[in-house]
Amino acid sequence: MTFKDLMGALAVIIAVVAYALYVWKSVRGDARPHPLSWLIFGVLTTTAYLVQRDQAAGAGAWVMAVTAATCFLLCAMGVVRGERRFPWYEWAFLVAATIVFVFYLWSRNPASLDIVTNSAWREALYRQAPAISSSLAAFVSVLGFGPTITKSWSRPYSDSASTFLFNAVKFLPALIATDNISIATCVFPVALILANAGTALVIALRRRSVAADRA
């Protein structure tokens, strides 16, 4: 096993710990999975994983696969717990995530690109589609943290700060494990490091503020 394999395995272990904590807190009632949010993140993370896989990211892509699968699991858990009604903007995020996913699948099929009549544009699109897809997925993901941060500010004990922190940290060894460093393979994990760390910080600061008000 190479050093990069070890870093990839470490990233997966951190992810498993993060989501195990979240599931445990959900079962206890300390956290409540929001199914549509997790579905959105699942679609976007699947896109990012496919990009990393196709771009030969190697062990750096392992944690992305685990994250995508877990997002869908938490989505199902949220549905079982009774969440049924969602605001319009979350549906908009889901539509955007689906468009990014479909765009990447479409762009990787040379036959489907025949609708682009200009050969230079067709070649450029095929070559740049991974970076475009990853960047769009990262952008939509960061926007998707907006409702989460808003909810965390109003209800700071409804989410797990430790889960967001671990989900930021897990991508550090994953980046080290990545074989092919490029915008396509790195923009999504870097964006999630910042978004998860920022959310964890908001939760921690808000809880401190609430505790001080109660004192």
C-alpha cells in the first residue's frame, strides 16, 4: 500500500467517523437530517466523484464515493423521520444539481456532442467539461450551504458541528492522496473544506452566544 493509498484510507475513516456521529445524534434526536438537502449534496458529490474517477484521481476519489453514498442514505433517513415539505429554493438547488450531473454525463459521450457543429468548440467542450462540471457542482454546493447556515443560526442545536468539522478535515488527506491534481479534481473538495469549516464555526459561535444569553 502506497502513501497515497494510506491518505485515501484515512480520508474514508474520517468520513465514516463524521457520519457515524451524525447518525448517532439523529437517532438520539439531537440532529435531524434534512432529506432534500442531503439528496442535493448526494447528486453533486456523485458528479464530483465521477469527474475524479474519470480524471484518474486515484485514492483521492475514495472519500468522494463514500460521501455520495452516505448522502443518499441520510436522505432516506430524513424521509423516514417524516420530513415531507421543503421550500422552493431547495427544489431549485435540486434542479441545478441535476442539470450539472446530466451535463457531465452528456459531455462525456462523444456521440452526444455531435449537436455542437463547430469542431473546435466540440473539442474544447469535451476537454473542459470535467473542470466546468466540478466548478458548477462546487458553486451549487456552496450555495446549498446557505439554508443550512441559516437554520444553524436560528436553531444552533439542530445540527452537529463536529460532523461539519470532520467533513472539512476529511478532504485534506484526500487532496494529498489525489494522483492527478487539477481544477477538475480539486475544486470541489476545496470548496467543501471551506463550506463545512465555515458552517461548523457558525454553529460553535452561535451556541456560545445562546449559552451566554441564558447565563
